[in-house]
Amino acid sequence: MSKYIYILLFLIGTTSSWAQTKKKASFTEEELPVHHEFFVGGGISTRGFQVNLGYSLIKSPFRTLSFFADFGEVKDSKERQQTYDGLSLRGGAPKAFIYGKKNNLFFSRIGYGEKYYLSARNRRLVSLGFTYSGGFTLGMVRPYYLDLIYRDNGGRPDIVPEKYNESNLLKFLNPQEVDGPSGAAYGWDELDLVPGVFLKAGLLIDWGAFDTVLKDIEIGIAADFYFEQIPIMIFEKNTPVFVNLYINVHLGHRW
């Protein structure tokens, strides 16, 4: 995890230093063919996925201010899928489940960021730049439900969706007693909300940065810092910090 934090600090420091060297340049409003951006997008990370939307103010050919919202999921690096080597009681092959998983962690972010381009942007050429942002994050911890197999006195099986607790530990961790995950419908009424803050920094590749159609790719590192530890796995050490590398693709409109 420490290497991710070093990369994050390096990108933020590099971006800030570069921005200070550029701030002496001045540009008139007449030089800007567009002044606003709206975009939607999403991508994958080393710990899950994210989707986002945002609005930007284009302040100069070098600098753009953005306000955005993210939503996604964070997974533990120790998560492994497992299935029981038999037939599902529901018919067919049993569904894969995450062994030893206790909770799902979803996040919702509200943030402010800036984009700095390395040169004055052209309508047709590819523009390179840096981006960094930060803001508030809300962790949504949802219990992970499994379909556990119970049998009555006659040996007839019954499937019961259950989350982890101390009384069902042996059954919850026994693949032969699990018919698969219960599905995404369970646990939303039991959400535990944990606030925090986040930082992101990355590289930006923009195709036609003054075109009315926005098309860019962002590659970077993100870190979420929650105000309490998040228990994702049963036996792994809990942590309030989640760092991941990500790649996002954005599409949108400029005017």
C-alpha cells in the first residue's frame, strides 16, 4: 500500500509544480472557443469499478476546473471466487461466491479537481496533461449474503439466505454448505454508512480538447481515507485506507 501512496504524492507534487510554472501565462476569453464541459464515464481499477459524471469550467487553454461525482465498488485484494464441486439445489452448476467475505464496500464521492495541459490545446490533435482532485467520500458497507444449505430431520435440504455471524461461522465457511451468493437484492436495508475523504491524481489523454464532443482517457491513482476501519473480509486485517490504480474513459459535450 505504501508504494501507491508514494505514487500519489509524486503525481500531486509534479502537477502542482508544473501548474505554478504555467500560472504566469494569461489568456483572453476570445481565445477560448468553448467554456463549459459536461461528461459521463467510468472504468475499472485494481480493486473494482467506478462510474462518474461531472461539469467543468474551461478557464484557459491550459487549465480546466471540474466538479464531479463518482460511484463504485472497492474489493479486498484477498478476494477469491470459489464453488462447491457438485450440483446446485436450484438446478445446474452452483454459482461462484467469495470465500471468507463479510461485507461489500461501495463508495460515493463528491469532489473538485483541476486539469492542466502541457500545451495549448488543439481541436484535432491529442493533448496530454495532468489531473488531480479531492473531496468527500461516503462508504456504503453492505452485508454479503450467501445461500446456506440447511437440512431437516428427514435430510431434505432448504436454502436460507444469510449474512455472516458468529453462530453460522462453520457453515458460512464450508463450500459444501453454500449454494452460491444470494444476489444483489439482499442487504441494502442494512447499509452502514462511513464518511471519509479521498485524493486522486493522474495523467490525461484528450482527443481534440476544444472539440464540442469530449473524448478523453484518465489513468491514475486514487486513495480513500475513511474515519473508521472497514471490515470486508472475515479473517483479513481491517483498514480505513483503500488505494488503487484506475483507468477511466469519459465522453461528453463542450459548449
